[in-house]
Amino acid sequence: MALPTSHQLRYWGIAAAVFFLAIWFLGDVLLPFIVGGAIAYFLDPVADRLERAGLNRAAATAVISLVALLLFVLLVLAVIPTLVDQLTALVNAAPDIARKLQNFLLERFPDLADSTSTIRQTLTRIGQAIQERGADLAEGVLTSALGVISIVLFIVVVPVVAFYLLLDWDDMVARVDSMLPLDHAPTIRRLAREIDAVLAGFVRGQVSVCLVLGTYYAVALMLAGLQFGLIVGAIAGTITFIPYVGALVGGALAIGLALFQFWGDWFQIGIVAAIFAVGQFMEGNILTPRLVGKSVGLHPVWLLFALSAFGTVFGFVGMLIAVPVAASIGVLTRFAMERYRASLLYQGKAGLPTPTPSFTTAPEAPKSRRSRKPASGRADPGA
């Protein structure tokens, strides 16, 4: 006999509480394992395709690991140093950009020359802050990035965890499936398939969109002659998974830098703006419909809330688990609404089966026990 609903809710609530407490207290320890698990989940379809092509699981995992290692070495040797140099140069150039902005505004709006002007005082404070803390900001960004995701985690722990999880992924899924409660196994499998479809559509698809757009923005802006095109393209591509934020931040940053670099050359500035316009057209009409799809079910507002809430409470680890948890909550919410609409609480009397009327023959009237006289008027002989 199945457990009562109250007991089931109690056990599932305890499991959820243990999960979030583990994230709260062991976030830094769990970070390499979460990243490794995300990489293994992302690459599992590739391994499955290689298996269908004739390789066994070990060979498929080895091929994927070698390709990933080559790409990582290429990034370390060719791309990452350039990104770091451009980021440092951009931060160091920030005070000069602020001064040019201030001079430009003073030329166009002479009223700002008044020292008592609120806008003038605000611009002066911003320029002083950038000038005083520009180098500290660059050093702090790099230091915090290395502190959150250290070199040791990426070079040693994360690849090892990802390799073994990818190697044993199918076995782990089968083992978890065999441990499901028998009464609820079909429902849990259905919900797991829906959650996997949402994650596959969003995470794998959105990562692909980020890579394509980041490469496009970086290459196009560098070909257009923008001084910090590589770092701007990397920033825009990285935060593209946050709805609308990537295009707004990247576009504003690129056009702002283009205004200072190509001031007066409006054709060149228009090229930079057109690059982001084309990128948005590609994302909305080609990349996102093909790679992400329309059946994901993650509303942009819900995704932004999940990223903000989990990032604030659990830090960087919370941002990593925000999308899977948001997808799971979305699937469970839709399942609960489906059950609610099928329940009597929602349907009321309209949901009750209508009784079918039974057409039966009326009972015959009882015969009188009185003796009847025959038609001739003589008495009944049996009387």
C-alpha cells in the first residue's frame, strides 16, 4: 500500500532541505563536482552518438576527452592571454574614456561647467573613482575569478570528475531508475523526461547559442577595427544566456567604445551597431529557434529571478544550479496544475459523472382479492 500523501510530502521536503543545506555549507567543495557533472551531462549525447557509430563507451569518452583537451590547450595558448590583455587595457583606459566623456558633455552642454551642477559633480566623482580604482578593479576581477574557479579545479579535478561521470553516465541513470519507488516510478520517469527535455533544450541549446554569438561578435568587431573587440564579443556571448542582457550590455559597450574610437566616422560606428543588429536577428530567428526550441518552458522573468535568487543566497554555485532547479520547479508546477485541473477541487460538480436515467417498466397494479361475479350474474362456483 502506498504511503499517505502527508508522509510523502514530509520525505520529499526533508530531501529538498538536505540538498539546499549541502549547497549552503559545502558550496566550495561541491563546485568542481557540479561543474564536472554539468560537463558530463552536456557531452552525454555526443558519447551516445559515438556509441551508435560503433565505438564502445570507453572509446567514445576517450575521444571526447582528447578533443576537449586540444580545445583547452588552444584556448590557453591563443585566446585567453589576448582576453586578459584586452581586459586589462580596457580597465586602464577607463579613466581616459571618462575624461573624454566629460569634455564631450561640457562642449555640448556648457551649463555643466557650473561647479555646483549636480551632473558635473556626479561626473567628477565617477571619473575620480575610476581613476583611483581602475587598476584595483582589473586586479580584483582576475583575482576573484581565479579564487572562485581556481586553476587546480579546472586542470585536475573538473576534467577527472567529468571523465568518470561521462564514462558511467548510463550505468548511473539505470541504477537510479532501479531505486525509484515502484508505486510512483512511471510518474517520476515521466517528470524526469520532461525535466531532461527542458534542460537539453535550454542548457545545451543556449550554450551553443552563446558560443556561436560570442565567436561572431568577437571576430566581427575585430574585423571592424574596434580596439577591444575580442573582450566585448566574449562578454556579450557569455551573458547571452540571460535574456536580453547579453545584447544590451554588449551592444552598449561596443557602441560606446566605438563612439570614442571612431568619433566623427559615423559609417564605422554604424558598422559596429549593425554587427549587433545582425547578431540579434540571427539569435531570434535562426539560432534560438533551431538550437533551443520553443518548447523549453522557461519564461525569461522566471529565469532572471532564479539566477538572482540562487546567486544571492548560494553564490557562484547557486548560479550554476539555478537553471536546473528552475527547470525542475517549472515542470513540477505544470504537473501540479495538470493534477489540479483534473481534480474535483477545480471541476466541482461539473467533474462528477452524470447519472444515466434507467427506463424500467412500471410495476403492475396488485389484483384485488375480492371475488368477482361472472358476467352472467351467477355466483362463482369456486366461491
